[in-house]
Amino acid sequence: MSLEGRFGSVTEGLALGAQWDGSRLSARVGGFTDGTDVQVWLATGGLTGRVGGVTSGWDVQATIEAGVMRVRLGSFTDGIDVTLQFSPDGVTGRYGNFTAGQDVTLRHYAGEVRGRFGSFTRGVDIRLDLGDVPFPLGVLLGVCALHLWLRDGRPLTPTR
């Protein structure tokens, strides 16, 4: 069984799908023809990978220590930092910095993830059925989807 989910609403969102083989996460954000591939694998000291292709994508680096995941999306000079604190029932954190970032609030319920990127009044919802994909990798896929969403110029929507 693989990960399936949705980033955003039914009409304005992105489909999420992934497979985990124990050492590599192979995922797709978006549809078959207009989606973006995500590849993340275990490496010395954490996770490393790529979102998009060789010429039109960016690198992903992540480490997990003492319940905190630190993620770098993009290069050293042109990238975004993400810090996520994991608890038994969810994750909270920040995408970007204090002044120009977005809050991350996700809940983990028996193989499912529900939550929001952004504030209570402006943000994007996410829903995941993890299947056999570990919770931290599902969260990492969600962060990659947020980065794609914002890079495509899509706004955080007032949905509540």
C-alpha cells in the first residue's frame, strides 16, 4: 500500500502519491502530465533527494535529531529552511523564517495525516493516507508540495 493524499482543495489542489521501499521515497506531486517527481533516499546523516528534474528542480536535505526535523529546500544561497518538531500525535513547525514564513500544524491519526500549512485564516490544507510510508516522510512530501505551490505563485487561500 502506498501514500495517497491531497494538498489543497478538491478543485484547486494537488494530488500526492508516493511509494516507500525501505530506503527510497519515490513520489509525485500533481497529476500525470503536469506533476513533479520527488525522490528522497537515506544517506549518511539523514535524507537527501531532488524535487523535479536535473535542469528544473532543486535539492532536498533533511536531518532528524531528538524529534526535530531540519529541512533545506534548494541551494545554500537560494533555498528555504524548515524546522519541524514531532510529537507522538503530530508535528508543528515553521516553513521559512519568522517574518516571511508559514506555520505548519499537522495531526497524525492511525496512518492518516490532516493539517494545515499557513495560519488559521490563510493557508492550505493537506490530507494524507500514509499506507506504508513513515510519518516523517509523509510530512517531508507535504513540505515539498508547499514549496512547489508557492513557487508556482499560488496564494495561501482564505478557507476558514
